[in-house]
Amino acid sequence: MGRSYYPFKTRFTRMLILACCMVASLVQADSVGLVVENKSPQTVAFYTQLADMTPDHDIQLYSLDNLPDDLSTTPVDRWVAMGAKSLAIMLGRLNSQKPALGLFVSEQAITKLTSLYPKAKYSILDNTPTLDRQLALIKAIDPQVKSIAYYHADDATAPSTALIKMAKSLKLDLNASPLPDPLNWERDSLKALKDSDVVMGIDDSGVYNATTIRSILMRLYRANKPLFGPDKGYVRAGAVASTYSGVKETLQATAQLLNSTKPWPRVIKNPYYDVSINEQVARSLNLTLDPPEKIRAKMEALLP
């Protein structure tokens, strides 16, 4: 009895070790290359936090000065690039079908990348505030609002059917009007402003840009009409509030994408966001603002 027990125990131990090795090989970490322009404290912090949020993946940090010339031979399963420059150089060296994701890349940069690499396949995490959130933000801050002015440069940025439908569900009217020259408003643009309670800024550089924003804000102040959006940067300039997706929200979305087995679509709207407010501007317009976290909770109840 004693002589047969130990060989059995030894065989069982060997089998257990072999089984563990097989399981480990099956769950081997996915390798992810994170490309940054340079290893600044900000990019290193992003890398560290992303690695902590995705413990099942092997995150490797590459700056442009140590990025291999041919990424197709690098033992990396998926690539992530921070910024337009990093994404452009990465795509130029990535001659394979490995998934690639761009972070913090503007629409203008995407247009240039498309002309540089027309056949490249990559995805973009879009941090632009979605207009349904902006509508919910307005309603959450001021439930008494009934009409919203919506200025756009051309038909491409006119309100969509889905946005109009959501506005109606919130009992809001969208007064859409072209604004071909934000420095010289025409009659229809002025009428839309007069007939509205607030203005919702959109991501349309033909209307809202560094050259026009001061003039637009001054006109709205004189009319006692608050501006919401188009983004956090405009809140600093004088808009009352906006939703936004910053570094924290980008980390959350990137970790979620890396942990998912689903293919990445071309454009991915960031599902995570926060609220930025300008209390000084709100007071000057006789608006009382709740703390951002309370506003966000109200928004969640309004969004589909």
C-alpha cells in the first residue's frame, strides 16, 4: 500500500503541473503596443494606468525614437497610438492587418491621414461630445428650457433626424439655422437666436473656432442667451457647460476595447464622459448650477 501511494502521488503532481501549463498557454496575455511621441510624465502615467486596468494584457510602451522601422515583424498583437503624429508614423510602418487604434486624434488630422494612407485600416476613439448628451445636459441644468438655437455652417452639420427626434422626446424645439459668417449674422440667424432660450454649440469649425468664439459669446451675452458646448475648451472661454471625454475617460474606453474580443469599428464614440461647468458665467446669466456629478446623474435619467 505504502509503496504504491507515492508513485501515484508523483504521477498526479506531474499531471497537475502539465494541466496548469496547458491552461496558462491558452490564456497567454495579448500583446499591445502603445506608441507615444515621447516618454513624457503624462504619457508614462497613461501607460502605467492602462497596464493596471488591463492586467490580462502585456502592454509595451514605444516612443517614436525607439519604434522599429517594420512593425509587422514585431511580436505585438494590437497597436494603440496616442496623438495624430504617433498614429501617422505607426501606420507608415505597420504593413499588416493587425488592429490599430488612434487616441486623441482630431477630425482634421483624420482627413490628412486618409490622404496619406488611403488603404490603411485603423480605428479612432472619438472623444467629441455627442449631441444627444448635450441635449440632455441642457435639460438637466435648466428643465424650463423649451427651445434651442442650433447654428451650422452647411448641410453636413445640420441636425439629424435622430437628434430632432430626441429633442422632441425631451420636449425641446431645435431652431436650426445656417450661419455662413459668424462675424456678420443674417436675419434668419438673429431670428433663431431671438426665438430660443439657449444655444447649443456643435463641433463645426465653420461656426465655432478661435477666430469667431469671442464675437459669438459677446452677441449671446447681449441677448442673455447661454451657450452650451461645443466642448470643454469653450467652457473656459465662456460657455456655461459642456460634456467632455478627457484622459480618464479615454483610459476607461481603451481598457474596455482591449478587454473586448469584438472587432473594432472604424469610429468608436467614447461611451465615458464627464461634465464641465463655468459657474461665473452661469451666475452672470442668472443660472444656478448643480455640481457636475449631480448634473451627470440627471443626464443619465434623460438619455435613452
